[in-house]
Amino acid sequence: MNPLYLALPAFLLVLLLRPQLKAFIALFLMMQAFDLVPSIVFGFYVWDYGASLLLLTGLEVYLFRKPVIAAGRHPYLVVLRIFLAWLALCLVWSLVVYRYPWMHTLKNARQVVLGYAMTFIFLRVFTVEPAGFEFFMRWLYRLSFALMPVVILEYFLKHQVLFGLFRDYEGDLRAVPTFLPICLFFTYVILAKFLSAQRLAFHERVYAVLAVITVALSFTRGIYAGALLTAGLLLLMMARQKTLRAASVLAGAAAASILVAVIFAAGIGQKVLDRASSGLQLIGSSSQGSQHVRDDTYTGRLGLAAERFSLVMGQNPVLGFGFIHEDDVPPGVRSHLHYGTALSGTAEDPTFYERSYAFTGNYVLGFYSADIAWADILISTGIVGVVLVVGLMVSFLGEGFASARSVHPSGYAVKTGLFLTLANLMLLTVNSSYFYSSVHVIAFLLAGYALTRRVAAGRSPVAAVAAPPAVSFANLLRD
């Protein structure tokens, strides 16, 4: 029997669920089911199943449901709406003016356009069902808690169990799970609670340890740098808001020292240190270095961004190349590429370039790259799109730094965790494709932070930011 015959009735049954549950299932699928399934199932990308379900949920909550609570007013949501309008214009321009093939263009644009639009669907779900955000946090916490030990076990077994991004690193598995931003989010929440002298449950302490080890096993310099910078930002913010407790800082430093000693004893620490130090060496190295490492170096990313900028300036500085599919890039443009990732094949023939390389020894570089998001944003949306994304980031960060008189319904620690996770992903735009792909995670975080509201006049801002969280993480594993 064709599996699709079973999948279709299951999908129809899912449509009968409550909006918050449908939206959660959609996010779960768009995150490749937390690496529990391959990226393609029954001939379709798992992301597309999730996106379809979330769009149907969006229609339901906008057409047939009324908000129970109101979201706060946030400048970054205004910038996001302008950016969405620009994305729509770039898509129309790609189809009507550039006359790219419809199916290829829509396929290439879907993750970006729908990804950013999902912010407002998630936000609508959270206002239609006020307990929806806490429901998301509860199950995201449980899923990431259950799967982090699997990632760690894979390292010691030297065998891949989950379906995610895995690469060899000196004979070991280098894993970057799709749920890593979720792990970072809860780690920042736990740290904010701990440093403000709130009591932690035992499982929260275990979660933080597992998350640190999971980050270490990514063996990714950008992730290390982003985590350290945002940890420093956490200390700075809490000191500025007068929620930082000296005794907690000292206790945290002692716990971190013990954890580092354990990581070194397990044989992971030296490789982490080598990976981090090699990053510092690459930053200080000449751009004339080995061409064999250009895809994985600081200078290589700068070269890629500069090269794509030059090509966009020659094409259309305002709109760039639009949502051109990789298979539709003109040979004249591709021949000018000196930086990028070697392609394996086309949409119709996934191994075409690999076979060609085996016979000719010539590899074909991709127009898009997962190494730096800014290059892809520039290609698809031009300089205007880059300015709008920068505006989105600046308006969000500005609000976060100036939000002492605002509170989140789930508490100070959750609000802080949302802010820091998004700040971390902004830093990772120079090391990965966040804010161009995987936008569904960013949409969830932006929508969650949008529940923040200003404090009533006359209320103490210090008392507001120090308010105990409404979500009890001590009950997350039991509720």
C-alpha cells in the first residue's frame, strides 16, 4: 500500500486538533522532527509538511478565532511587516520581470517568505490560546532534554543515530542538531534564573550540563564564539538591571570549572580547545592562505560576501538577483564564482555534479552558501533587503536593551532567554544561514518575545524585571 494513503487521513485528523497543538506539530516537523526523521519523507521535504499545516492553522486562527489577550506593541514587528512586503515584491519581480521558472522560484522563496510570515501566525496562536506559549516551552524542553543524551552518545559510539548535520572531525562525529537553538534558549533561561538567585530544580541543572556538552560537540567555532558572547551579554544585562547576584556568579564560576574539568577528562576538551584556537589563527591569517580551506575560514566568508556583493551590484543593487533557483543561475554568473560550497547535483539529478567531478576533477560552486546568511540575503533581496534585516535586528536589540519597564507573562528568565537566543542567532549569520533558512525557529522566538508588555505607570521597573516566572520549570517534566 502506498504510504501516502495512510499519511493523508492522519493529516486530516491533525486538522481537528486545537490551534496550539497544530502549530506545535508544524514547528516540530519544520525542525525535521528534531532530527528523528530524514529531511525527505514520502518524496516531500518534512519542512513542507509542517509549513502546510501551519498555514492552515494560520487561516483558522485569523478567520475563525478571536484573540483572548493582546500582544504588546513592538517596533521590530513593524520593520518585519515592511520586510515581508519587500520579500513579496522580490518574489513578484523574480517571476514577472526576471521571468524565472515558476516552480523553481517558488520553491527557492518558500522558506524565507513563509518563514518570516510565520512570526505572525505563531503570535496569533499565542494570543488566541494564552497557554499556547507555555505549551510550546514544555514540550520543546522535554524533546530537547530527551535527545541531547543521544547526540552525546553518538560521539562516544562514533555512529550516527539521528538524522541531522553530521561531519567527520578528526575521526569523531561533529554534530549540529536542528534543535540546538532550543537548547541554547533553555540554557539562557536556566542561567538567568540561577544568576538572579532563583531556585533551580535538579533536572534544570542536568539540562544545562547536557546543553554545554552538546554545544562543545558541535566543534564549530562560530557557535562557541556566539555562546560566549551572549553569556557575557547576559551578565551585562543582569548587572544593568540589578538582578545579578554576586554569590550566584561565584557559584556559577565554580560549577563551570568543574564541568570544564569533566569535559577534558572525557577527552573532548582538547579538541574543543584546538578548534577554538584554530579559529583565532584563521582570523589573524592572510587572505592569501590556502585555497583548500576557503569554505571554512574567516577570510573565505569575507571573500564570499564581497564576491556576491560585486555580482549583485552588476545585476540590480536594489533587488539583487531575486529568488533565483540554484539550477537557474546563468553560466556567465557561475563562472565568476571563486568562493562557495561545491554542489553535488541539480534538483532533477541530485548526483550530477558529483559524477562529473569524478570524471573531470572540476567541481561546481553553488551560488548560495550556508556559510554566511548575509550573502544569500543580498542575492535574493538586494541592498534594500539587507538594510531591512539590519533594521529588524537593531530595532529588536534596541527594544531588548531598553525594556526594563516591560514584563513577559512567562517571567523575567524566559524573556531574557528569548532575547539572548535571538541575539545569538544574529551573531551566527556570519557563520551559518540563520535569518535566511531555518527562519521558522526565529519566527517562534520573535513571536514569543512579542508577548512582552510594558509595565503600568508607577510600577517599579526593578520589581518588574525581578518578578518570579509564571512558568514553573520544576514541573516541566511532570505536567
